[in-house]
Amino acid sequence: MVVVTGLSGESYDVDGEPFYAAGSRSVQYLCRDPRGQQRLYKLYRTPVTAPDAIEWARQAMLFGRQTMAAGDAAGGSTGAAAEAVNWPIDLIQHDSSLIGTVLPLIPVDYLQPDGRPRTLDQLWAAPGQTAPYFRAGLAIRLSDIIRALEDRQLVHGDLTPKNVLWQAAAPLAYVIDTAGLAPADRVRDRYRDRYDLATLVYRTLLPDTAGPPGVPWEAGVAPASLDPRVRALFDRAFGNGGFAPDARPSAAEWGDVLRVVYGAATSGPAVPTVGFAPPATPAAPAGWFGPQPPVSYQPAPQPDSSNTALKVILGVLLVVLVIAIGVGVVVLSGKDDGKNKAAGTTTTTTTATTTTAPPTSTTVAFDKSTLNQQAADKTPFTADAMLPQSFTDSKGVVFTRRSTGVKDCVAANMSQNVKTALQNNKCQQMVTGTYIDQSDKILTSLEVFAFPSNTEAEAIYNGLKGQNQTWDVWCPTQGVGASVCQSNLDTLWAATYSSWGRQQYRYLYEAYSLYISLAVDTSLAPNLDAPSRTLLQLVGPDNYWKPR
């Protein structure tokens, strides 16, 4: 038995003999994590050496670990669609190469009695063995799963029927083969998943209907009884009527329309839904179950040549993000989640190798004391290094990063005491980020400030404690959340909010949450405390270096 150590810091006991060695890209071994849980270790036949590919694999791993942690906290699966993705949950590196990944085992309910996966093409081959309500529920669940990827701005890239599994006892699906997960802005066809999803939905809903060879959909082939709303989605997905690829329906649109058309009209068990928010949160807004247009985010503009730090971050961004604009607020900082208060104003806009045996990891424990001094701290001061791509707050609500920016520390409209403190303590730069929950209700704004050492970071933190301070709230320049920074300032100041601050190593963090609707209701404060406090524990250099 061989022991390998992942980027998470966990070690895995790997079986000496391959569990499955016939794959063209990897050799698979059973392994066990420190808690004795059985996992699957995929050892790549060709290690990954490209830095951006390795960094994105790390971000996908963080998604996987967050999803797994949410299920563990709930005492098992929460039923959320994100848990129905076979996420990578750890990565194995050797020197500077990524040599393998650790995955959960496929849940037994998605396996046949002989242990083989129950794939979607097997369902299609025996259409009479499943009831219409079952197939409709399966199509809805699959739409929800792909929506969980789209909400994270991810493309699976290979949504074939052999990569979608299903349960025989319930209309539930599970997506595997996640090795190709990539940011939507880094793939040749960012709308590929939407085409593949439409094909899967078509064959699942209408298993007895076969279009011409190579043409998955032809309006004249579909039954006349097909609901026109569903027919319209198929037309858009497959280009009937001249629709371009960017007009293909999103997974959210499929889920919403299928629920309206099939959810209440069929008999049998209720179709599953996604737990985007816990039951205690406010109800979803009107229109949640209606068709929604595809979300499109604009890449950040190229910065001028004088902003070299911003050029670095744009070179490594792995998700389509929008440079943020700011609106200042007055806050009181508090170390270790000291609560802040707000009221104020401002406006700113491979070398290829082949092996079949897992090597022993040579990972050395990371010395966190290096994070206290700029000279020793090797953390890149970028959004991807400092900020998680998404997080789940203490109420179980998932937030996704929507915009980022690298800015000068001192902004023209900060309060003078903040400007003076930042200048006197040699603040170097600021990374900003905005996060929005999956129901598009809450915006959480974040600032990360870097100093030469922890001495200056502690000095500004302790020096400003107890003073009124004007910091910034950041918003996307367009789309959901932009309205917060475009609103009437009197309305903004009156909105219920939660603001928290923290100092760690040579960094200072400020987080601020409020409802995008600028709701004024103190009973909502716990819903805002949860994301602002949770995010402060996840940002900073630990996000880059991983727990060790």
C-alpha cells in the first residue's frame, strides 16, 4: 500500500493493485481518506504541467470539498443538485506537476447489480420500462445539476449519455467524468453543455422519437402533443429558425419550463428540486419558475499599461468576471469577526510521462509564518489566489463570485482617517470581490488589503478600532447586483446590512452584505451576518496555500 498526500493536506492509503487500468487517460486505484472513507484515486498517465490548468483544477477541487462538507454538515446528502456531480475532492502533485485526482466513489444507487454504472443510454434503450412522470422528473433533475455548474460558470464539456447515471427507484441523476470541467471563458464552445443538455432532455422525454441521423431534433418528428413551450426550447437549442449558439436555453430555463409543463401534470412521485437556499430563507422571487434568458457576463476590459498588477490578474483569471465598481460605506472594524457599522457615501465606478504505480508524495508542511512578511510571502496578490470562487455560509446558502478588481489602497472618497491609516502603514494594494447568492437576493462585497508585514496590518487594525470609517462596497458593473451601486445614496444608507472586519498575517479584510433590493428589515440581519462572517474565514493566503 502506498500513501499519497493531497493539496488539502489529507493523506490517502492507496491500494497497490489498480482498481481499473483500462482507461486511456488514467489508472484508477481504490484509496481511503484519514476517516476511513473509501475514495477513488485516478493517476494520470500524462501529468498536467500547465500552471493555469493546475490552478483551475484546484478551484474545482475547492468546489468539490465545499459541496462534500455541506452534505457532511447535514448528516448526509442535502439533496442539492451540486452534490450530484462527481467533483474532484483532492489533487495529488509531484514537484510542479499535477499527477492525479481523488474522487468520491459513485453512489451505489447509481450502479447496476453487477457494479457497472447505470448510464442514461440504457434508459433510452428500454423506453417502455419507465413511466412518463419518471422521465420528466429525470430531465428536471438533470437540468438542475447542469444549472449548478452554470451558476459556477463551468462547462462540463462531455455530457454524453454514458457520463450521466440514473437511479432505478427514483428520478435522480448523477454526472461523472469531471476531468474536463473548465471555466466557460476558457473553452472553445462555452455553449456546448447547453446543446448536450437539450439532446439528453430530448431523448429522455421522447425516447420513442428518433430524428434523422445526425439531427437530434426536427420539429416535424416530435409528437403533436408536445407542449409548445418545450418545443420552443428545442428549436432554440438546435438552431431551428436560425437561432445562434448563444441563444441555446440555459439549464435554468429547462428546469423552470419542465417544472411548469410536467411537474404538476404528471402522476407519480414528486420530481426533485434543488435546495438553492435552506427553508428558513425568504421565498424565491416571482418568476423563479418561469423561463429566464441566458446569463451572459462580459470579460473585464484590458487595463492600461501602468496598472501592472491588474495585468497579472487578468492573465490568470479562470472565470468570466466583471471589474467591480465601488460605493463607500462607513464601518467599524473588528478583529476576528468584529462587527462593523455602516453609513457614508462615495462613488467609483507536459512533459509527458507514463506510470502505473502511484508515487509517494514528498509534500513538505507549509510554514505559515512566512505570510507575516512580504519578503517571505510568495502568495500572488490576485483574486484567484486570495478569494474563493464560491462559498456556503453558515445558513447553507451558496454564494458565487461575480466580479473582482485589483485597486490602489487609497480611494478618493474614503474617510480621511482611513486614508491616513492606509498611507502611514504602507498599504500596497487592494483586491476586491463581489459575491451573490444563487437566488440573486444578497450581495456580499469584500476588500483585501496587503501590507509589508503583520506589524503594519495590526497597527491599522488596532488604530482604527472604535472610529467611524468609510470603506467601499463593490458591485458588478452590469447585471445582477449592479443596481446597488447605482441606487440613490439615501436609500442605500437606510438598507439593512451586516459588515465585519478581520486582520490576519499581513492582510486586512472587510466584508459587507446587504439585500440587492436594499430591503429595510432588521429581522433579515441574520441572513446578512451569515455570508459576511463566513467569507472572512475563507479569504486570504490560506485560500491559495491550502490547509496543511
